[in-house]
Amino acid sequence: MMSKPNDFSNKERLGMNRTRNRLVLQWTTLLTLLAMLMAPMAMLLCIQPAQGQTPPATPTNGAATTAPKPVAGNALRIGMKDLGDPQGYRLKTVRTQRDYPFTRPKGWKVLPSSNIHLTFQHGSNLLPERSSLNVLVNNRILKSIPLSKENVTATAANIAVPPDLLKDNNILSFQVDQHYTYKCEDPFSEELWTEVLPDTALTLNYSWEPVHPDLAQYPFPLLDPLNNYTPTVVGYVVPQSASDQSLEAFGVVAAHLGQQAKWRELKPYLADQNALYSKDNLILIGTPSENPAIGAIASGLDLPLSGSQFSDKSGAPIPADYGVLQLVPNPNNPTRAILVVSGNGPDGVKKAAHVLAQGSLNKILVGRSAIIKDYQKGADYPYRAWDGFILKSGDNFDSLGLPTQTVRGITALPIFYNIKVMPDIFLPGKSFVKLHTIYSYASQLDATQSKLEVLLNGKAIKSVPLDDKNGKSLADLTVDIPTEEFHTFNDLEYRFHVYPEKYDLCRFVTDVHIWGTVHNTSYIEFPGEIKAPLPDVGLINDGGYPFTAYQDMSKTALVLPDSVGNTDLEAMLQFLTRVGRESASRKGIELAAYHASKLPDDIKKDRNLIVIGQRKQNKLFDELKDKAALLTEGTWNTLQEDQKAKIAQINYAPGQGIVEEVLSPWNEGRVALLLTGENDTALVHDAQLFQNDTWFKGIKQGNLTVVNDDGPQSLIMLKKGEARFFHAQDQGSGFQMPTWAWIILGFFTVMGLISVLRFLFGR
């Protein structure tokens, strides 16, 4: 029987199967090798800058203001400089008003002797029967003064401020109604002016109210959110014999209180048991056996203390791993409060501090005391979740928590925005940041005089005419700003100079119908990459970076000597308070603290470290000495690069503090900050660097800062290859292959692929 054309013999079919299997094997091998080739390339791409990460933003903190100086006794003088007009203020046009907000601190009882000391002068041609200066508080007129010939030159008046008129937040207003003729009148004439002079001041006389502490209101009364005038002074009583857990509790509370203070001036200090008789609010940390000061106020505690053990209100002993929080009046001074962060065992102290720092997340703290049975950390804090900071190119004002603002009239005040940029955004030189301003303005403007002026950090950078008679809505003004002019913190100012078009002098014309608006859809573009050069001590005053890259400080740990001294604790306190003020966590504080000999390896590898103490007393310095640039043996210290060119020379004295940042030898994605020196005086200088606002702002770029009696001196003392650019992504503690290794691996993979293909296909 003859075979059909499509029939094959068994031998032919077997040959065809072998050919097909060989082809399948070849293509399978090819695809596998291609996958192997793409893997390192994908990994290489993964380590590029992480663009477009935008954690949710919340409104930014208020801007700092100059604090008024308290006068003798319980009195506070708030001058024009403190209110924002150090040169006084000139009230123009027929009718205008200038408002100044001020607060009444919660712990104050304002006395009837409080007053406004007003000094003023005005134009000589004003008609007294038609012109007056009104002084108001919370829209209530306290005094109306006719503007007559008798008060043309500088004149003083004292005006009583009724205490019952004041609230938590108040407005002081100066209002004028002024005319120079009965006939046709130019409402914008230069004749129309009244000036509130610089020595005008509001004086609040007050007495302290007894405190009624409640944990639900913490941090009040230790920190009064309405006291924008005087520094908040808090004493910490922390024993030198504190356990690791109590040290961590100390750090958590200090950083958290700094975050609550925000821009307000905060002056913490390390106190002793004698501070119980001072006029300051206090925080006592540690177990009762560690901290005798807790026992010294046992009579004033809400939870009873017997010996060195707390009991609940029924008299039952509290377990050692339970935390104890008590916020009580100072038995020796009922106008001051004492916060006790404690427990019958070290784990309880740590637990109490972390729950206190979680604050609004727990919502379980109420009354004068709380027993903390358990502590749940909660979700991990997002990386780079810095509220109010530009996180990537194109972020608009709304994402920064900045509002749309409108001003009216020819005497309109400037519009201010505080523009903050993540410190890990690297802006290359000789490039430009593009500021896109979306603005609108009214119709009926005088096109020859009206304009919008833009200023950055006090420098005028652009001015455009407002010349459309019909006004404009959502106009776009783009300004190129050299990257050298754009910093982490920037003051952006818009000035609308608006004037009405022609008007009839014999008709009353106001200027309230002319206005200008800056919209919060305005945005900023920049050419920078998301990466930060480290080590650099100067980045600390750019928001506490990198120790606050996670705002809960969960990647930061402190390392103190095994035998802790007061100066070590003082340096720790001032550093953490400052870093707290630079940050704003919404999920508590998760930093850790250890004595050097008890530092776990996993913490050492995974976290940025703050190493505190004299070099001979903290044993961790022995493991970091190969990384440190400054050697302090001898008087003169010189670094040389390639043993040829001298790159740095300083005259080092033992009393100078040293603040140096080095790459961590245990993780190339982390740094260690050394707060050190040869003696206690040096550590005191280190502490002062972070306590003193002027010194802290004076830290410049460099990996090392020497702190003298008169402030810091920043030095760049790195050798080649010692600096790193860290991309904006979490650098894990495990092994990470460098970029050059991936490139070499990719090259050999390609060569191997070519060899295999030649073997398989016989070419």
C-alpha cells in the first residue's frame, strides 16, 4: 500500500522530533540568557533617583517671628518690631486700617493695668472735624483720637486694655478716616497720611494662674501654644545611671517636645533635684529607683509611690513592664507642672515615653495620670514624608499647604510664601529653577502704574505690568531663577502695586474694587536630581537631614558612653530638641538609644548613628577612628591628600567641640555623626551649637565643624572618594552591589550569551 504524501516513516518522524526539540532548547536557552541579561539592567535602573514619590502633604507650620523681650516683673511689652513693622506704619488714603494679631497665653491672667502706648503723627492739612485715628481690639473701639493741629507732630497716648475683652487669639487695629478739604478731594492724595510710630507698644501685665494639668492637653502646660513671646524653659531631671530604656525615653520625649514647639523658641536644660524648687516646668524620667527626684514629690503624685514602686489607685502594685505617666502641679510651686515619665521597670519607662510621643494617635491619655499596659508602634513612617516641602519638580503651592491669597487697594500688603525644598534635591549649577506664578487681577486699573513685582529672599527678580483694562484671570508668569539663588528655605514675596484708572475728583472713590490674587495652583519646576551628598554636617540645619529623612527618626540611634556624664546628656538633649524642632512627625518618635557596649549589631548596621562623648570614654570611637578626619593628638593637625597637597589645617585646642559626620563603616547607606571633644568644655560647646539659634544657622557645608567660644567653624576635610551621593530611597542594611559591579556583570553576561549562541547555532 502506497503512503500518502503527508505520511512519514517512523525514522523520518523521529528525526523531525529531534530537530523540533533542539530548536525549543535553543530558544528556551536564548530567552533564559536574555532574562539573565535584563536582570542586572533592571537592578541598575532601580538604583536611579526615585522620581515622583509624593507622600500626602498637610499644611506647613507657621513662620518664626522675632520674640519680644520680657520686662521686669510679670509684664510683656510687644513693640512694633515684634508685630512685624519695625519702622512703624503709615496709614494712607481716605480710609484704611492695619491689623496686628496677638495671643494671650493660656497660663496668664491679664491684669487691668495692661495698656497700649500709642505714638503717632499725621499730615498737617487734615481737618480735625473730619479726621480721626481709632484704636481697636477685636473690632471694639478703645479710643478715637481727632487728628488736629495739636497732634500733628509725634504725640503719645496711653489706652487701657480691658482684660475681659481678650481671647486666646486677638487683633489690635489702627484705623483712620481722614480728609483735607470739604470740596473735591483726591482720595489718594499725598496729604492723606497718619503714621503709627515705631515706639508704639502693647504691654500685657499678668499674673500666673495655678495649673490644672491634663494629659489630654499635653504638651500644655509645659509648652503653651499661645505663648509666642518668651522662650519655653523646661528642665529635664535624668539620672546618669539611666538604663538603655530610660535613655531612649529621654530622647523620645526631648525630640517630641521639640516637634511640638516647632518654630517657637525652646530652651531645655539638664536639671538636678534642686530644680524642684525652681520656677520652671520639669520633666522627670526614669524608674523611681533610678531617679530620686520622683520620690521627692511623692506627696504630689496622682498615683501613689511606696518606696521605689508605683501602685494603682486601689493600692495594687503596677507590673514592672507597665509605663506610668503623671502630669501634676509642682508641690513647691502650683503655677508650674511636672511631667513624670516612669514605670517600675526600665521597659515601662520606655513604653510610657513612646505612648506620650504618639499623642493624638492613641487618644487614650486623659487626666493627671495614666498606666500604659501596652504599646503598639503603628505603621512605618513614609520615607521623605516632609510636610510643606517640595518633594519633586512640579509640586504646586497647594501640595505645600499654601493658600490662595488676595490683596486689595493701593496700600495692599505684600503676599508672602515660605517655599521649602527637600534638602536631598541636588540642583546643578548654571541651571535654572522655573517659578510658574498663576495670578489674577481686577479690571479698571491704571495701566501706566499698576504692576506685579516678584521677590525671592529679599531680591527683586521680576516685574510685569498689569495693563489689561478688563483684568486677567489665571495669567501665568514664568520666572527663571539661577539654581545658586534657590535654597532649602526660601522667602517668596509678591507685591501688587495697583492703582485705579481715572476717577472724578468731586466724587468719592475708593480703592476696594481693585485687587490682585496669587493662586495656589502656582508651581515650581527644577532640573535637580533627588540625591544628597553625604557626609555633610551642613545638611542638619536643612531640616535635620539625614536623621529626619524618616520624620519619626526610626532610622536614627544614639550611642552614649557606658559611664554617662552630665555633659553627655546635655549634648544629647540639645541635639534632639533641635532635630525635633526641625521635623514634624505624625506618628510618634521611634529613635533608639544605647550605651556603647550594648549597641546591637542590627541597629549598628541599619541606622544613622549619633555618637556622643569624649573620645576616650565612648568605645565606639575606636571602631570609627579610621573614618574620622580630625586627629587630636598634638596642637596642629594637618590632612594631606595623596600625601602631597595640604588641604586643611586648623589650630585645635582641647576645649573646642567637634561635630563630625562620617560614612558608617557598617552600612554605606548610613552616616555617623560624632559629637565629641577632649573634655567636658568641648561637649558643652557641642551642646551650645544646637541650643543657640544663631550658631546653629551658622553651620556651613562641610563634613566637620569645630565649635569655639564664639561659634562654629565648618571645614571640608574629605579626601577623594570619601563623599557619596545617596539617592532618595531607603538604603537597606544588607549587601548592595555598586553600580560599577552591575556594569561589569552585564558585560560578561553579554559575552557569555554570544558564546552560547555560536555554540547552539553552529556559527
